[in-house]
Amino acid sequence: MSPATLGDAPVTAVLFDYGLTLMTYTRPADALHRAYSRIAATLGDPRWDGDALLDAVHDRVDARVAAHEATGSLEEIDITAAHREAYADLGIALDSQQLDDAMREEQVAWWEGIHVAPDTAPTLHALRHAGLRLGICSNAPYRPASMREQLQHVGLLPLVDAAVFSGEVGWRKPAPQIFAAALRALGAEPRSTVHVGDRVREDVDGAHAAGMRAVRIREHHDDADPDERADAVIDRLAYLPALLRAAGGRG
């Protein structure tokens, strides 16, 4: 099919942010409690039950991730090292396999907190039907294998051609390295790719610096931009195919 266009250049590929663009999330308290109870049982250390581990490991690491993000650093936090340090401070030494198993257990629990936006699958289907290549480029420092398992669990993995996360690249948006990695994985050129996300610095400015056009979506997070630097702004993801069609393409 003919490529879609946005502006005066053809669009053959679309990269999406993940959180607050394709899905939203809430803390799955019960699932996390069950997960950390299972982790505690495998440790066999009577000093630590599930609730204590949840507070001392998950919540501590989560706070470190939030603090790191707040600094604006483009280099991603080492989530594995953060977990290892949290356990070590409790006097718990885990080998690499034990640590990886515990981290996966935690991330599987988060599946119960993921809410895929109702418009997501129909929009991705429409864009794929129009012949566009689709990918995900997300600031997610978590275990990369777990992120792909999550995409499979929520039904999004078959709808995209590539997914790249900051946890595997080592750099966060708006760093050029993560956009370059996503474009390579997608097999796309920046001049013919549009990036869709909810944040100005990460998704608009970062995409522009990487040579892409940017669409900002306000559905789940309105990162206000008085200068409105995005090439287009939409209120819902469902409006993206129409935006591409209005620009002269077949999105």
C-alpha cells in the first residue's frame, strides 16, 4: 500500500512510547504481595516475610528508579544492580539465577496492574493494515525479557515489529542512542518515521533531535507545552490513523 504522510515527507514507520501512550498502570498490591511471599519462601530466611521484602526490595528499588528519573539523567539506572544491593543490605546474597528469578517474579506480578487502552489494538491493526511498520521505544529500566513477556501477555507483541526499552540500551529518551536502537530494530529511517508519545522532552524533543517527526497524545498525560513543538497533537490514540489520512496518506 502507499505510505502514509505527515507533512511533506512520506511516513513508512511509527514508533510508540509505551506507558501512558499504549497503556496505563496501577500498583497491583495483592499480586505484589503474593509474588514477594513466594520469593521469601524460596529464600528460606525466617527474618523476612513477603511484606517485609516487598518494602525493603521492591519499594526501595522503585524509589531509586523514581529518584533517578527525577534527575533527568539520560543514562539508565542498572536495575539488576539496584535489586542486588537491596537484597545485600538485608544480608541476603543471591546468585545471578536466583536474582533473575526474583526479578521476573516481581515483573509478572505487575501484569495485573497493566491496563491497555481500548483504542490501542484497533489503532495498531489499522496502521499495520495501511502497510506501516510499527515499533515501541520506551523508557523502562526493567528486565527486558520481562517487558517482552508483558507485551505478549497483554496482546501487543504480535502487533508490533520491534520493541526497544531503555533497560537494554542503557540510555533513556531523549538520548539519541535509544532512538537509534529503535530505528535499527524497526529497519526504518528517521526521516520517514513518526514517533508518538505523551511527553514533550522525551517524546517530542527527543524524536526531533533524532530526525523524526513527533505526535503528542494527551489521552492519559497532558505534558503541557506552551510552544507546542510537536508536529501534531491528538487527544486520543484512536485519532492517529485519521491524522495520517488527513495528511494525505492511508493510515
